[in-house]
Amino acid sequence: MKICKLLVLAFALEVLAIRWPWEDDPTSTSTSIQSATSSASSTARNEVKQDNPYVPNATDCPDGDIVREAIDIHDKEKEYIQKRQEITNDNLASFLLDVAQLSNFNALSFIDDNKNKHNITIGLAFSGGGYRAMLSGAGELLALDNRYGDLSLKGLGGLLQSSSYISGLSGGSWLVGSLALNDWLTVAEAALEDSGIWELDDLIFNPSGINVVKTVQYYYALYQAVNAKGNAGFETSITDVWGRALSYQFFNEDTSDYGGENVTWSSIQKSDSFANHSMPFPLLIANGRTPGTLIINENSTVFEITPYELGSWDPSLNSFVDLNYMGTTLDAGRPNSSQCVTNFDNAGFILGTLSSLFNQALVRVQSDSDLNFAVQKVLEMSLQPFSENNVDIATYKPNPFYNIENGNLKSIVSDPVLHLADGGEDSQNVPLYPLIQSQRGVDIIFAYDNSADTESKWPNGTSLVHTFQRQFADQGLGTPFPYVPPVSEFVSKRFNERPVFFGCDAANLTDLVEYHDSGVNETDIPLVVYMPHLHHLFESNKSTYKMSYDKEEIAGMIQNGFEVSSRGNYSDDRAWPTCVGCAIIRRQQERLGQEQSDECKKCFQSYCWVGKIEDTPQQSIGSFNTVGLTALLFSRSLTSNESGSSQSSTSSGQSQSQSSLSQTSQISVAPGSTFQTSTIRAGSSLQSATSSTSSQGIGSKSTWNGLLMVLSVFSLF
Ligand SMILES: *[C@@H]1O[C@H](CO)[C@@H](O)[C@H](O)[C@H]1NC(C)=O
Ligand SMILES: *[C@@H]1O[C@H](CO)[C@@H](O)[C@H](O)[C@H]1NC(C)=O
Ligand SMILES: *[C@@H]1O[C@H](CO)[C@@H](O)[C@H](O)[C@H]1NC(C)=O
Ligand SMILES: *[C@@H]1O[C@H](CO)[C@@H](O)[C@H](O)[C@H]1NC(C)=O
Ligand SMILES: *[C@@H]1O[C@H](CO)[C@@H](O)[C@H](O)[C@H]1NC(C)=O
Ligand SMILES: *[C@@H]1O[C@H](CO)[C@@H](O)[C@H](O)[C@H]1NC(C)=O
Ligand SMILES: *[C@@H]1O[C@H](CO)[C@@H](O)[C@H](O)[C@H]1NC(C)=O
Ligand SMILES: *[C@@H]1O[C@H](CO)[C@@H](O)[C@H](O)[C@H]1NC(C)=O
Ligand SMILES: *[C@@H]1O[C@H](CO)[C@@H](O)[C@H](O)[C@H]1NC(C)=O
Ligand SMILES: *[C@@H]1O[C@H](CO)[C@@H](O)[C@H](O)[C@H]1NC(C)=O
Ligand SMILES: *[C@@H]1O[C@H](CO)[C@@H](O)[C@H](O)[C@H]1NC(C)=O
Ligand SMILES: *[C@@H]1O[C@H](CO)[C@@H](O)[C@H](O)[C@H]1NC(C)=O
């Protein structure tokens, strides 16, 4: 079957390679495109759009600042959250009453009486991991959505409506993005066949199957958009292409202009569901990455993207730029003319930035047994030229942070180009970072981890460990995160096979408060509910690089995700919804000095990880080999009598970890580094497509042919 597709594609490529229009010089481009496409089909779009909606657009500059220092959350976010919490407060009261069914607890007065002191703030975080993470995350999210009214399914309906924030990274950002950009569609609607999105059996890079004519149109529209941007004087990179291609999965082609060409991330502000605050405030994550350097967890710069702005809280940047105007040439935050540039934040481009998988594909391809040998070879060969060019890095030129004074990292502020890469490259695959900023006042984070850490492609807790460690580096100062065990314990105690609560007792976090010394209180450190991806009804541990799912697979992935959130329809634990309720109210109870009910104490006994601190962490943590050191810092004792989820006790966690360790050494990509999978080797050549000017780099013949090869190969698995 695959061979067959490969042959068809090879043939198609052969045909296309002859006529590929943009191989010619730009002056004759439009006519050759016209003849190529109109001879192929009468329905082909033959006019070249001069004002392609993908192209950034000049407009008058706004009155206020375009770049600001990261002192507090944006005023508009503050306003949004205030309005949102009028809604979440009501919904949370109903959730605690009807779903959690906390006994002897007056939810209404608990929330109402204390709302002037603090509103209970819930954050949901959806990890990366390609379409696997998007679809499993979709099911996990569906179980929290009270708009999905099938009464035979017992989930945590209403938790989504009670949440203030939702964050997504890579595959998780596709989930958050496709819902937010489609007016907060439900997962159930998105998964319907006529939704026009998530049509993942329409192979992403070959959307019309063997229909070469439609495929040409698709690539033509894609090419035209990217080239129009280049011609308008903006630097383009493969992220533009990748983002355009991805967009066809996120926008209904019939109702949006060529797969959301005209949709920007900031246009979420204008959607009805954002205007009436019925969606949680969406946050996306990317990593800063300079070409030719490695990303390591301790000093990565983590960027977040909201509907209002893009930037980082990290000392290396410490700034945010107004998303609307981020295409403007700025010097020290100021435009040097009265004209500013809008429409730079194309939604597909942003989502492409967050999931620039190409280089990771190269890293993985050697060890991924899902891919057959021939495909691996082709993929390796076609990726090679891009790897040298740092293809996993998206190019944002102009750099809105050029010459700003708030950030201390020269490589960002003195570079006319801003380089961003997939948020998972620093190993924090669960996007917790925006939710642990104390300015957001988050009480509890539900951390949905759909990573493929182990050899069988299940998570092993490594993401949480990295977020924990990062707080002890300069970049993480001021962002306390509760204690978690080392990965070895996640695996040996099977904490990666059932929900676990971290940071249950705020009183035990005093050392962290003292370490950070940033004016936060213990109760300002969120409680973290870890929700690892798990096999329930469907073998959902698919490869991150599986780019095509048929209807049954999509349904299976979503249903399985639902079961992860609901603990198998409560069958793993009847008390699950109650225990979730106990966790949600915990920090507020601690703030008020209220004792937990016996019911909640029991829950905490079975779900909390209890680590005793025998040393202050700052003395040892901060050096590179922190995983091992973390292990020494705690004498661990789990008071829980539950050692693992009841239905997943077949394989031995220990042997699994051993084999994935040996796998790691095989795919070692950064010799000499202890963070083998967290460091992604960047090509040494700085003279890349991303740093050459305008459309020249992306438009050249060899680049396009190589790219097509990659795109086509991706469609095969
Ligand atoms: C550019 O922006 C102006 C003002 O916002 C708008 O009227 C115009 O239609 C835009 N042009 C394009 C090509 O989007
Ligand atoms: C909590 O939310 C309500 C809106 O329901 C708002 O009036 C109040 O100011 C908020 N409290 C705090 C401490 O922000
Ligand atoms: C969930 O439980 C209810 C009642 O126990 C049952 O009717 C329903 O079929 C279950 N659903 C699933 C998906 O197991
Ligand atoms: C994009 O274009 C479509 C149709 O051409 C239109 O319906 C939609 O409102 C536009 N979206 C934005 C954000 O301008
Ligand atoms: C908010 O807007 C959406 C989209 O129009 C609508 O479905 C929803 O009912 C609205 N919610 C409220 C509370 O008005
Ligand atoms: C990253 O951290 C290491 C060790 O702490 C340091 O040597 C290195 O200079 C840092 N790199 C950057 C870009 O800050
Ligand atoms: C504005 O910025 C451009 C690009 O950086 C620069 O060439 C030009 O000299 C600047 N103009 C002024 C008036 O500063
Ligand atoms: C999925 O997990 C099962 C059991 O954990 C394992 O047997 C299987 O090989 C895994 N599949 C993949 C693609 O790794
Ligand atoms: C944290 O808040 C609690 C309750 O509001 C208070 O008792 C405690 O002293 C505070 N701790 C610090 C370090 O401010
Ligand atoms: C907090 O510390 C107390 C006393 O050392 C201990 O009994 C309890 O188990 C700890 N709780 C957690 C969640 O670590
Ligand atoms: C755990 O202990 C509680 C009582 O403390 C008991 O009800 C429950 O059945 C135990 N669970 C397991 C899995 O042993
Ligand atoms: C956990 O996963 C990471 C990759 O995400 C891997 O490097 C590490 O070896 C794994 N550890 C164990 C004990 O499975």
C-alpha cells in the first residue's frame, strides 16, 4: 500500500518537476503558472492575486507602546480574565456541586464569599506530540466540556467551562489553535466529517490523493502565498510553507479563504466566543533558538503567544510585543516611521512555528521503527540539506525585540532576525511555563502529557522534571514549581500510568518560596494534576510523525483520550470526580486556613506524591546533571496504597526504562551533552535559507524540489 502511494507520488513529482512553475525566473512566473494550471484544469485559479491575504500589510501606527516590559500580564488579558471569571465562578460552583459532588461543602458560598480575595483559577495544559497529541488531547478536552451532552458518558463535564486558561504546545497547539480559531468549536463538532477540519486521512501534503490537478492547485496556492510574502519584502522560511500546509487541516476550505490565508492569531480577539469570554484564554508556546546553537532546558528562552502579544517572561527577553504590529521594523521598541505593519501573525504561520518538526524528524527517523526502510532513506536524504539550514527554526524578520533594553541575552536583542522553534525542543513538552507565572495567579494546572518518551511511545514524566529543574536556573528564577520525583521514579512507581497530584501541601513548599525570594506565597504555587496519556480503549501510542489518520483512528484516539480524563468512565476510581474537586479547591482552602474534609483527605492519600526534602535544592541543582541529583535530594515515600492504575499492570516499567535508555544513546545527536534528547543539533551553517534575503532562498529550484520530496514523504506515514 505504502509502496503504491510512493510510486504514485514519485510519478506525480516527476510530472510536476517538469512543469514546476517557480523554477523559472520571477518575471515569467505568472504566465508559466497560468499555463501549467489552466492546461491541467479549467477550474484552476489562473489569476495571480497581487494582494494575497497572507501578505503583511502597512497601516498607521497605534498610539501606545508596541513593545512592553514583562512586568505584569497585559491589561487586556487582565480585563479578559476578570470577565471570564464571572463565568468560571458560576460554572465551577455547578461543577463542584453536580459533578464532583463534594459532600458537606457549600460550593456557592465558598466561591462567592472569597472572590474578592482570590478567584479560583484553573489552567489546562496540552502537550506536544504531533497528531497523536492533538487527537488524544481532543478526547481529554472533550471529557471536560459540558457542551457535549451524552449522558451515558461520565466525564468531568464543566471543568473546561470553569477554566481560565488553556495552553498548547506543538500538537497541543494545533488542538487549542484549531478550536480557538474556529470560534471555540467543540471537539465533537471538529471531529464530524462535515466540519471541514481535521480531515487527517486527506494526507496532509497530498490532500487530494492521486488527483494531480488538485494537488497542483494546492501547492500552487501554497507557493503563491509564500512567494507573495517574499516579494513584498518579508523574509520567508520553510515555516511559511509548513504553516500554509498545516492550515488546510485547521480551516474549512469552503468557508475560509484558501485554508485561512487571511486569518491571523490576533483575529481570535474578534471571534464571538472570545468577545463573550466563553473560551478559556488561549496561550501557545515556542522556544527561542539561535541558528547554530543548541537548546538546553536551563537557558532556553520560552516564548508565549496570546491573542494579544508574543514574548517571554525570561530575563533573557523580559518583553512582549503587540501581536497586531509585530511585523513592524522596530528599534528599541519604537517604529521609526508613522507606518506600521499588521497581518504578520498569520495563524498558520504561528502554528507552523510552534511545530517545526523537520529537524526532529531527522533526529527520530533513525530510530523510528514505524517507518519502513525505504521511506527512512528518502526522508534522511531529503532532509539533509534543510538540516544544515536549521530548518526547524522559524524566521521572524524584522525582530520586534531588536535593541530593546529589557532583555539581557545579546543573541536575541542584537539580531535583526528573531528565531523561534518548536516549544518542545527544551524538553518541556507540557506547556506549563505560562501557567506558573505568578502574575496569572493559577491555583491548579491539569497537565495533559501526550509525549512519546518511552520506547512504546508513552510519557515518562520527563517534561515535568525539566520544568521543575528549570526554576533553579537563572531563566527560571521567580517561577516556582512544586517538587516532582526523578524520571526513574515516575517509571518505577508507574506515576506515568495514572493521575498524580504534585504540590498537594502548600506548607511543604516553603523552601521553594525562600529560594525564589520573589514575594510569592506558598499558596501562589499551583497544585499540578499530572494526566499521562494511557491505553484504555484504543492503542493510541502512535508515532509523532504519523501524519495521516482515518476516521476510525480519529474516533479511537478521541475516545481513548476521553477515557484518560474520566479514568475509564470512573471505572478506575469511582471517587475520581470528587478527588478532582478536592484538588481544585485546595489552594483556596489553604489560603483561608480551612481544614480538608475527610473525603478529600482520602483522595489526597491516593493521588498525592509526597516527597520529603532533605536538602535545599539550590545547593545542588543548577548544574547539568540535575536528574541524578534530584534523586538524591528526596527520600521518597509514597503514602498512597495505590501503586498503579488497575488496568495497566502488564509491562514492567523498569525494563521499559532500560530499553528507552539504550534507545537514547543510539540516537544521540549532540555528542558530549548529557541532555541527549533535549538538545537538538543545529546545523553549523549559518548561511541558511533563513538568513538569505527575501524569496531568493525559498524560491530556488533545488529548495523547492527537496521540499516537495519531504512533503510527499511525510504524507506516506
Ligand atoms: C491593509 O490594511 C488596511 C487598513 O487596515 C485595509 O483597509 C486594507 O484592506 C488592507 N489590505 C489588505 C491587502 O489586506
Ligand atoms: C474575581 O472575579 C470577580 C468577577 O466575578 C471580580 O469582580 C473580582 O474582582 C475578582 N477578584 C479578584 C481578586 O480579582
Ligand atoms: C460509562 O458508564 C455508563 C454507566 O455505568 C455506561 O452506561 C456507559 O456505557 C459507559 N461508557 C463507556 C464508554 O464505557
Ligand atoms: C477570511 O476570508 C473569509 C472568506 O473569504 C471571510 O469569511 C472571513 O471573515 C475572513 N476572515 C478574516 C479574519 O478576515
Ligand atoms: C458566546 O458566543 C458563542 C458564539 O457565538 C455562543 O455560542 C455562546 O452561546 C455565547 N455564550 C454566551 C454566554 O453568550
Ligand atoms: C547556558 O548555560 C550554560 C551553563 O549554565 C552557560 O555556560 C551558557 O553560556 C549559557 N548559554 C547561553 C546562551 O546563555
Ligand atoms: C528606519 O529603519 C530602517 C531599517 O532599520 C533604517 O534603514 C532607517 O535608517 C531607519 N530610519 C530612521 C529615520 O531611523
Ligand atoms: C503501544 O503500546 C503497546 C503496549 O504498551 C506496545 O506493545 C506497542 O508496541 C506500542 N506501539 C508503538 C507504536 O510503539
Ligand atoms: C502566605 O499566606 C498565608 C495566608 O494568607 C499567610 O498566613 C502566610 O504568612 C503567607 N506567607 C508568606 C511567606 O507571606
Ligand atoms: C508535607 O510535610 C508533612 C510533614 O513533613 C508530611 O507529613 C506530608 O506528607 C507532606 N505532604 C506532601 C504533600 O508532601
Ligand atoms: C486504599 O486505602 C483506602 C483506605 O485508606 C481503601 O478504601 C482503598 O480500597 C485502598 N485502595 C487500594 C487500591 O488498596
Ligand atoms: C524518559 O524519556 C526521555 C525522553 O523523553 C528519555 O530520554 C529518557 O531516557 C526516558 N527515561 C526513562 C527512565 O524512561
